[in-house]
Amino acid sequence: MGIERFLATRYFWGNRKGTGFVSFIKSMSIAGVAIGSAGLLIALSIVHGFKETIQTKVVNFAPHITVNSFSNQPIYRADTLSEYINSLDGMAYVQPIISGEVMIQHQDQVLGALLKGVPDRRKDPSLLGYTSEINISTEFGESLLNDSLNYPLITLGDGIAQRLGVELGSRIIIYSAKPSNNELLNSAEIQQYQVAGIYNTGIEFFDDMYAVANIQPVRTLLGISSPMAQQIELRISEPSLSAIYESERTLDEVIQFPFYTETIQDRYGNLFAWVELQENIIPLVIGVMILIAAFNLIGAILMMVLERTKDIGVLKALGATPKHITKVFLVEGLWVAAIGLVIGIAISLLFMYVQHEFQIIRLSEENYYMSAAPISPKVLDFIWVSSITFVLCALASWIPAQIGSKLNPLHSINLGAST
């Protein structure tokens, strides 16, 4: 151990008489670093949790990529185009869909919604291959299935179901908002459906807007004949944003005008922008705490310098250089940073465990799309928070350390003796 580290350790852990105020200032500096680092680590873990939770909810519910027509006209051979896209690598499934604005009535309650008709790809008629990996209630008995033979089944968002006052098995009436004038299709403007599923994404935008049913009765209701479709929805095997963009670039190379592709982030950019805003702003605001705590060290180390002026004079008289004196107080500042950081990391880890297990911080799901603050700690956050804390504390310690290194030996001894 070098002489500088030895002296710094003795000074830091020593307990001289009359140094109670300096010890108090030192303790406050440690507490400041601990609270600042803990606050920043907790804020980062919550922000990452928000981002991952929102992205997971959106990616699990919505199509990753959609193929649309520039002319706003239906895709006339949607079946052929779907088969071609499905032959490309990385596709989980490809399905043509039709959609339209409708009015849904249950007893005396009426509200508007967007009805999507999708191919029935699953044995469970309430899922319809669209709402995979979403919290969806589909618990109904054989009597309901048997009783539903004459009514198409439909899956409603939880917000729609609550506002209409429907439950599983309820029968609803749907009115087409844009009825077809094509008499050859013999299209109906009104249909009855039976509620076979109620999904809940936790995102009000989805739960209050979408109703999903089998494509065939929806074709009849909206007057769109087969094999036409308004869009082709794609889900890829690896549901990450980077993989989605890579797949979109591949599609752009093989799909020509009048078709174009749109990613999930293009369609729901407001949700992703909100998450990015949280991730970028909150850490900066909380990070100011570490900056303030680090610069509190200037006062703490300066008090240590003034309290040890006689020792500085003796060390200089014995041949210590200003560089040695500077190192002593720099090491003391790093001791403050290290202890404060260890305490801060311990506090943050304890909070993350308690929040993960007991969810003590509850949220309004209507405003935040989740019922409790999510936690997603990242090792990289701990690394860069620790690094920045040490750098700031070293810079804050350097100023009073420089002052101490420039004290005159004789003046320091006389000043120390007089005090």
C-alpha cells in the first residue's frame, strides 16, 4: 500500500477528538452519493421496465408489419400476395384482413368500434389467430359453443365489453357504418354475434377500439368479396424491433407499387415516442442528484483539508510533495464515492426485489397501461452509473486537494498549533 493510500485510509477511518463536525459532513456526503446513485439506478430500471412492458404489449397484440395499397383500394389478389410473402424467411404467419368502422349494440348501449375480420387459424374460435399472447378470457362451456352455431363468434376488447355491459356468451348486434351498395353480394348491413372472448392488453387504445371476428361474416357485413382484403398483416418469428425493420427492408425490395409496407412503430408511433421520452428525460433529471452529491464533496474534502492543516505542514516538512498531498485527499474523496456507491447499489437492489415481489408502487392502468411500476435492471446501468459517480467524485475532490497541496509548510504548522 502506498503512503498516500495509507494516510488517506487512516484519516478517513480515524476518529480524532474535535472532528465531529467534519465526520458529520463526511457522512452527509456519503449519504448524498448513496441516495443519488440509488435514485438513478431505480429510475433507470423503472424506465427500462416501462419500455419493455409497453413494447411487449404492442408487439404481442398488433401485427409487426402491414402491407397496404397506395390507392386505398382493396388488395384484389390478397391470397396470392399472402402466399408469396409467407414463403419468405422469418415469417411466423401472414394473413389478409378486412376491417371497417361499425356500431355495436347490446341492449340499450351503443358505441363505435373497428371490426377486424381475420382468418380462423385456431381451434379456439375466440382467438382467431390475432390476439396471441394476450390476456384473453375465453372460458365458456359446451352449451355456449353448441348454442352459437347460428351466430358468428367475436372477441371484444375489455374496454368495449365494460362500456357495453357484455360478458362471455352475450349476444350483440353490429351495424355496418359503411354499407355496401353491391347487390350481387347480397350484403347485410346488420349482423348478430356472440361474444366468445374478451381480451385485455392493458393499453386503452387497443382495448377500447378493436373487435375481432372471423373474416367470412365480416366480409358479408362490410360487403367485401373474397379474395380481396384491405391489408395483409405479418408477424415475424423474432418479435424484436430490429428484426421487424430488417424484415420490412426485405419486403420493400420485393413488393412493388401500388403496395407499401408499414411497421408497428410507424402505426403506433405515439406510444413508442412516449416511451422514448420517458427513457431519455427521467434519467437526466434524476442524474442531477448524483452531480449535486458529488459536488458536495468539495465542501467535505475542504473541511478535511482545514482540519488537517498541521498534518499537511508536517508532511511537507518531511519532504512530501504537492502531488503526494493531492493524492491523499483524492483517495479520501474516492472512499466517500465507493462507500456511498455500495450503499446506493444495495438500496436499489433491495427496492427492485421488493417491487418485483410485492409491487408496492401501484399505477393507474388507464394512464400508464400497467397496474404496477415494472422493474427491469440492466448490468450496463450499474457499470456506467458507478463509473460516472467515481469520475464526478474524483473531479469534486481534486479542487480542495489542490488547495491543500499548495499550503505553506510553516504557515500550516503554525495555523495547526494555534487551533
